[in-house]
Amino acid sequence: MTFVRFAVEGTTDEPVADRLIREVGMTPMPTYIGGGKTQLDAKLPGYNQAAQRSAWLVLRDLDHDDAGACVPRLIRDLLGAAPSDGMAFRIAVREVEAWLLADAAGCARFFHVSTARVPSDVEALPSPKRSLVDMCRRSRRREIRDGIVPAPGSRRTVGDSYVALLREFVREAWDPQRARQAAPSLDRAIRALERLRS
């Protein structure tokens, strides 16, 4: 069994990384979770060096960091060098929520919305997180609406149970094989992990 260390920028990303590693038949070893993109970016050159000796997956949101630069150049700049042989450094376009929305059937079932309410062309969404929240405003289940959508008048962008419900969705309903068909950056992430396994 191949162990894969992984690092992610936030708690929402952790179950996604875990699930993807297991999806290709490897064993996840969480190494860094949370702290945001800035803190993760500062650690990337060290992780890239460590990937000379062991397998690594790093998940990071693209957001709008590609303005004026191509993604391969961004990856090289962040890692400080070309990716090591053991490094699968993958960038979700534009946020990991796009990968979740890419499984329209799983989203419809778990979040209790019609399939027509699940956004399509997920990698073209300017803010997949906001799109997911907006989709859940139409949920037939109150616990989804109350958990995912921020309370009226709140300054928060998500509801109190956002992370917990997304973690549950990833564990119980999300199908990465379906999702990769609608999210090219997810497909590339899975293929990168398959290369690590081989």
C-alpha cells in the first residue's frame, strides 16, 4: 500500500484530498490542513523537496491567481522549482467546491435540489463556493438551507454547518469518477495520483 502525504489550504479541502487518495487505492497521511492559502504557499518549496523521497498531494484553489500568468508558471513559481517526481501539486479551478458541484447527481441527491439547480460548466464559475451556497438556498430540506446558507444579516459567506455538511457530502455522496467528467482540473488531479501509484 502506497502512503501519500497531503497538504491542503482549508478544512473543506481535507476530505476531498483524503477521498481522492483512497479513490486510486492509496493511503492518505494528512500532514498540513488549514491556515489558508498564504500559509500553505510558504510551505510549498519544502513539500516539493520532501516529494523527492515520498509521495505528496497538495491541493490549492486557483481563485483568480492566474491573472496575468499561466497556471504551469504559477505552479513552478509556488514550488520554487519544477515539481519533484513524488509531487502531485494540483490546483482546483477555481475552488474545490467546483469539483463537488461537478457531480450533479450527487449534489442533487444530498442537498435536496433538482438536478437543474446544480450549476453546469463548473470551472467557469467565478465563485464556486457562492454558487454552491446559492444552490442550497433552494434546497427542500431546512437543515441544508440553515446549515449552508448564512443567516440573514450575517457578514459570513456561509452558514454555521457549511464545513460539516460538505465533509459529510464528500464522504457519503460525492462520486469523483462522475465529477471528473465535468471538471478537467479534477480529472488531471486523479490522473496525477494514478501516476504516483504506478
